[in-house]
Amino acid sequence: MKTSATDLAAATPAHRDRYIDLLRAASLGTVVLGHWLMAAVTTDGDGRAQVGNLLAVEPSLQPVTWLLQVMPVFFFVGGFSHALSYRSLRRRAADGGGAGLYPAFLRARLQRLLRPTMVFIAVWAAGALAVQLLGGDGPLTDVAARLVAQPLWFIGIYLAMVAFTPPLLRLHERWGWGAFGALAGAAAAVDGLRFAFGVPYVEFLNFAFVWLAVHQLGFLRADGRLSAAGLRVPATLASVGLAGASALVAFGPYPLSMVGMPGEKVSNMAPPTLALLCHGLWLTGAVEMLRAPAARLLARPRVWRGVVVANGVAMTAFLWHLTAMLGVYGLLLALDLSLPGPATPVWWALAPVRIAAAAALTALLVAAFRRFERPAAARPRTVPAPGAGTAARRATGPAAAVGVTLCLFGVLGLSMVGFGGLLDGRTALLIAVHITAPAAVAMAVLGWVLVETAGRRTPGA
């Protein structure tokens, strides 16, 4: 039986941290809005579409990325939620010292993420394959097949965070702020080796150190350590982070933009830098300083219902928002309407219309695919007697670990190679290995199946 948003909102337990739900929905919504606004679509002499970045056309707008680059907030929220989820499962583990806990945790945390993602991958892979087999070739076909897969990098990073939650949470429970400090120090050391000594490839380690450090802040919040002294800790994080990011950009080799820019020698995003970590610190501190007034606002039933609705479709909207945006531009090109130059007065005047059209098309796509974001119906489970099934549960752990690893590399590979040229052997370089789109899709699907299967075979979790 389906439950309405009103019913869910009314059934919210008093102890639930509603602000976390608001931050989750608001951060994804900000990313979506930023992508819609920053896309600079033009056509070349042959009528082919080219998608650039508004910030490259108008560099004076780059400071706005210090507000629009809110992925650190989402990963911070993820750390908080993962800590609560893992501890809850750990308390309810039937026996065996936690045997089978890991696959159960992975499935619990990834189900609402991977189900809509796999549907997105399946629909786009089938569509791209059909276009190639039928010889379809529109002005936006190739760029769309490549561009819509790029946001999947976020899914890959999130998968890594979930996979590493148990060991990192144990480190946090032993060392507290020291665990965060170790990750932040490692990120700083990587940048030192990169910029001061020119060590090749070392910068890619910061895909782990920077984002896992932000994730670790969520653990600290789950323990109440960010609010233990009132606003002192959040204010310190915000001021230190903002000062650090400003100094690194002003005096170091770091660019002003906190998102990737085409053609730049150094990006704060790919791979992440110490400047982006400082940016994450000030954002974390800033949102924590707004916690009390936001909680008062979220106590209003109408506001909370809106947050419940938004959270129920946020991942689906994130996955499909670029498809909607490119659909709007595709319609304009099909109608043979000229596209105004990016950042021109006409372009700015039409921006609200384009964004509204993209939002409307996204809403239609969400209506079509949102059911895959709902959690699967829970199956009745029998709690086993002490010692029963321990060997079977332990056997699911390696399968789940292999599954999340395959899924991670498959999704990251797909974000790099895209859906274009499925039959042409087009490749992208993923950690020194060339990967094709079919191989990436196969890894992602196989990994998902392993995570689901291992999680379902864990009794009593």
C-alpha cells in the first residue's frame, strides 16, 4: 500500500533530525539548478551542438561557485546518515559478532540510490544503442549521450563512502577529531607532493582523502560534537574554512572556481584539492549555524511536507535533470530556432524560461521513474537462533565487497566514457585502465546484483 507524503510527514518521529532531510534535498536541488544555469549550448558551422560552461564565457561569475558548489554538504549529510544507520544495524545484529552486518548495511544504504541509477543506465544505454543501430544522428545526439552520464561521478564517490563507512566509523569512535584531522592532513600532503614536488598521479588520492574527510564531519555531527559548545564549533569551521580557501586561491596554485572549468590546468574538483576541502569546511560550518532557525521552520507541517516530497524524488530528479535540459535544447534545435550567445542580454532574459521548461520536463521524468526510488517492500524475516547461519552470513561479506567495488568502478567509468559509441569501442581512462561503455554498464549491473543478493541473504538484519 502506498503512503502519501502527508501520512509520512504526520508519522515523523519526534527525534528525527528534519534539518538533515532539508539539507539533502536542498543540496541536490542546488546542483540541479546550477547545471541548468551554467550550461552554455551553442551550435557550430555544421549545426552541431556544443555544450560549454557559462563560467568560462563570463569568468566574473566564478565566485558564485562558492555558493553553488554544495556537494560537500551532501557528503556531510551522508556521513551523518551512514553513522546512524550502521550503528542501528549493529545494535540489532542477532549474533555472530556482526557477521553479515556489512552486506545488510550496504543494501540498506544503497537500495534507494542504486535502483533508480540502474534504471537510468538501462534506459539511456538502450536508447543510445537503438540510435546507433538505426543510424539516427541529430545535432545534439552525441553530446547528449556523453553529457548525461557525467553526474554519475557523484554516485561513484557516494558508493565509496558507504563502502568505507564501517572501518572509518571505527576510527572515528576511537580517535574522534583525530580521524578527521588525519584525512585532512593526508589531503594537504597529497597537494604538497603534487604542487611542490611534481609527483605524478598522486593527486588522484584526493578523490578519497578530500571527500572522506568531509564525510567524517558527518560522523562528528552524529555524535553531537559539532553542537556541543553551541555555535562555537560551527563558527570556527566556517571561519577557518573560508579563510583557508581564500588564502589558497589568492596565494596558491588553486583556481577561483570551485567547479571544474574546461581547459584549466588545475581544477579544484577533478581531482579534489585542499582548497575544495576548505570550501567544504566553511559550508559545513555555515549550514550548522543555521540549524536552529531551520528547525523552527521545519516544525511547520506544510514546510515539512514539502521536504518529505522533495526527498522522495530528489535522486530521480538528479539523475534525469540533464536529460530534461538537453531535451529543451533539442526541441529548440528541432524547431530551427537560433540559440542566443551565452551571457548576452537575450540569453539572460530567456534563462528563466529555459529553466522553467527544464523543470517541467524533469517533473514528467520524475513522474515516470520515481517509483524506482521508493524502498523495496520489506520481506518478513525470521531472527535466527544464536549461532545459526553464521558461516552463511560471513560468506556474504566478500560478495558484497566485490559487488560495491564493481558497481563503483562501473559507474565511475560510465561517467567518463558516456553512452555514445556503444558499438565503436570508444574508451576512457579509469585509473590507468581503458574502459568502454558496455564494460562499464556490465560492471555496474553485476555489482548491483551482488550487493542486492548478499544483502537479502543476510538473515535477521
